[in-house]
Amino acid sequence: MLKKGAQMKAKNSLFLLSAATLSLFAASCSAQEKTIAIVQLMTHTSLNEINTAITKTIDDAKLQGYKIAQYNPEGDSTLLSQTMAQLNQSADIVVAITTPVAQSAYNKLSEQKPIVFAACSDPIGAGLVSNLEKPGGNVTGTSDAIQVDTILDKAREVDPDLDTLGFIYNPTEANSVTNKAKIEAYCAGNGITVESATISNSGEMSEVANVLCNKVDAIFVTDDNTVASAMAPLSAAARKAKIPTYTGADSMVKDGGMFCLGINYTELGKKTGEMVLDIAKGKSAGDIPVKVFDEDLNGYLNLDYVEEIGITIPDSILNDPLLITLRDKA
């Protein structure tokens, strides 16, 4: 029989062994935890709304064995590339918010990681998938394809004599290049002249917008992320010139635009999150059809903007049951 001192030493040794074993077990469990990396191109209202919905959808599902990691290069292409290199080692599923992020993820990670893109206007044109119903490969996601023709139809309801349309975009964003071609085709068929201007960062917006707004009858901006992050100076220039600003996203009306016909980005984010959950539970990304949000679109109208520039909105728009009216943020 062990003496009392020896018994205490044995108990202490057993306790230390148990603690060490538990520590090793916890470390092992932590090491086995997988990572869902959400990469948001930059900070602005639309992308924040999408990210929040994705994160909430995943959190609400109480998915076991996964954690979420957030990344935001704030539009810096070098930092975005570095982020993708990091995710090659640390991520198990990559969620890419916007076309530029999706393209970067596709080019660097698609052979190793499943990728779920969010808010890509033209996934086929961007080279992400070749078929929306059967994406194949390791990629799927959600598309916020801008309904260019329908929005411009509304612009012509507001102003049947619309003669010159201004378009501002960042030429490095593939979605904007696609939409520019659609705008030019529509305007060519309807006798409207397009005046285009480019910006490479949000700091250029004020100067560009002030020049362009004095040359055109209206401004149309689609879902360009650089433009979306600079809606305040664009709105100020357009209101000063007393012309409408039509946009491709509801958040761009919330941030100062006049009217858009678009999707609910919370719903888009929720659907993106559901795709992530399917993949985490074993489904192949390439077997999940791309979801295009192009039906039952809401109209968003900023009443303060309308009153400030002194135009009349036709009843065909005001009486639309899907119209949502907004006021400037306090």
C-alpha cells in the first residue's frame, strides 16, 4: 500500500496526465475545425447587407465543425491576391462577394477549394461557370443580374424626351463592362446618346460626376462597387444639376440615388448562405445551380431626391405594388 505522501503524488500525477490529455484532445478538436472564409471586396451598404445575411444564415444553422473567418481587402487588388494565397492554406470553403473577388478565387483556388460567389452579375461572362443550371467544377453562387432594359424603360417613363444618358463605371470590374454594352445597345435602339466616364477609385467621383452631370439628362449607374462606395458625391452632383440618378441596387438609392429596380440583397445573401451549408454537408458545388435573382423586382424611390430636383414621377411607377419609397438617411 502506498503511503499518504505517495498517494498524493500519484493523484497529482494522474490529474496532470488527465489535464494534459484533455488539452491535447481540445487542441486536436480545434485543429479539425474547418473554416468558411467570407471575402468581401470592400465596405459599402450592398456588400455589408449580403455579408450579414450570409453570416446569419450559417450561424442560425448551428453548423458543427466549422467556423467563419472574415476578410475585406477594401478594394486593394494586391491585398486581395495576398488574401487568396493565405486562404489556399487556411480555408475549406470560400465565399466570394462580388465578381472581382470571385474571379480571384476562381483563378487561384478553384482546383483546391469549393467557391460560392455572391452578387456576380454575369457569371458566364466573368468566366466563372459555363452553364448556370449545371455549373460543374468547384464553383456555384448567386447572381444579381442588372435588368438594364427594364430600368431604362422606367427612366423613359419619367422623361419621355430623355436624350443623353451618363454612365459612370470602373473599367476593371467585369460586371460593369458587361452592363456598359447592354446600356449602349438599348440606347442605340432608342435614339439616346450615351456619355461614359470612368473612375478607378471612389476619390475620383466628385470631379468626374460634377463634369458629367452638366452634360446629360440623367445618370445611370449599375452595380459597380467603386461607384457604390461613392454614391454621396455622385448624388450631390446630380441633385445640384437637377437630374435623376438611376441605379442597379437598392442600397445605392439608400445611399443617395433616386430610383432603382432591383433585388433584395438580404434574400440573395440568405440563398448564398444556404449554398454554403449544402456544401458543408457534402454536396458538390458544381452540382448546385446558380441562382439568378431576376424576378419580382422591387422598385426603390427616394422621395427626398424627387422633391429636391422638382420632377414628377408618373403614376405607372408610383402605383406599382412592388414600389418601396425611401427618404434620405438622417
